[in-house]
Amino acid sequence: MQERKPVLVVGGTGKTGRRVAERLAARGVPVRIGSRSANPAFDWEDPSGWAAALDGVGAAYITYYPDLAAPGAPEAVRALVGQALAQDVRRLVLLSGRGEEEAQQAEQVLQESGADWTIVRASWFCQNFSEGVVRDGILAGEIALPAGDVGEPFVDADDIADVVVAALTEDGHVGQLYEVTGPRLLTFAEATAEIARASGRPVRYTWVPAEDFATMLAQQGTPADFTELLLYLLTTVLDGRNAYPTDGVQRALGRAPKDFADYARDAAASGAWAG
């Protein structure tokens, strides 16, 4: 039997990349982690190393750091896709974001490239509450963000990883755009209440004006460009444009997506908020 080529997982130590890598390995698929600490290293800021990272792989999962909404992301994705195709890596799966103009530009790059592409366009991750910067607020007892009363269908990163692995290893997913969300809308205040119930911690949600949030981040030493990106994701993208669930997980996997309450229960049981 012919040896299976490895899959390059760009961002293989991130929220979805780590899960994708674990699932591929469990299926017996060789995995090459694409990160600055890997060997060969992958760095979005250093294209000279991309050829080595792509050498000999059969497919790639592409996540862009810090987010496809960041300036220059579509151009970087275009360059990486071109490099992949030049090395005959044709099956490419891109993680995208809902309601982000730059993300949709990157999607178009992949769709017009001639690759065997699949796009996984995701809503806000549930895991931003347990593995991201919001976790610190939960441990402190207050989540303070400039996100208002608009509902968001938070999606579990495990569901995203399952869709990605299916697209990388199974037939029937080439040329598909899967818009993946959770099954229901929650405001950030409602999500916070779910976490409080599941964790047994006293946590409240407080809306803060964008200007105050930016000032707070500046006082914490957050770089200005990252602050601008966070404000975009927490205000512009959360203006109601994504306030509806979709059937992407169902279409890709034939099952319903995980509910936020189940995510919160499992995260609490794992000790995610046992600070």
C-alpha cells in the first residue's frame, strides 16, 4: 500500500489546528505542524520557509494569524496557495470568518486558484471563552467587552475540526463552502450566564464603549494594530450581520452542531475555569 502523504496544518498549535492535528493522527494520517517553532518552521511573516513546510505534503489546512480580517491577509493567502499549487499540493482547506470582507476576499483567492478547495467559514468560537483572552475576565468575575445585545451563534472548535478533517480526508467536500455555526443565538451576556451556571463561578457581563475598551487594552500594552482588529471583530462584525444560525455542520457531517450549554458544561468539567 502506498504511504500516505502528510497533511500540513498551518497554525497547528492553535484552537482549531491542534484539534485537526489530533484527529488526523487518530486516523493514522501523518501530520506536519505549521508553526514558527516547528521543523521545518512556518511563519506567515517569512515566505522563504513555506516551500520546505509544503515539501512532500498531500494536503493543507490553512489558518491565518491573527485573523483573515487583518490587513494583508488575502495577499498572504494568495502567495501561499500559489506556492502550494507550484508544489502540487492541491487539496486545500481554508478556515474563514463570517461577515469579514477581507476573509471573503481570501475565500475568492482560493476559489479562483484551481485548487481542490473547501472553505470552512466559522462564527465566533465557543473556545474564545475558555482558551482565549476572555478566559481572564471569567476568572476575574467580569467579562467587559464592547459587544452589545446582538445574538451570535457561537460554534464549537471541535465541530470546526471535525468538518476540516472530513474535508481533508473524505470524498465529496471539494468545492464546498461550509458556513458553520452553533444551533442557536446567544448574546455575550447570555453566553456569560451559561458559563456562570456551568462553572459555578459568579461571572457577569458588562458592556463597555469601544473607546474605553481600546484605552484599557492600551494600558495593558496591547499593540495598536491588534486592538484595532479586536474592535473590528467585536463591533463591526457583531452588528447583526451574522445573527442567524446555519446548517454547515449538518451538511458536512450529517449531524447537528454542539450547543453552547454543552460546550460550557464540558469546558467546566475539564477545569477550564478552575482558576
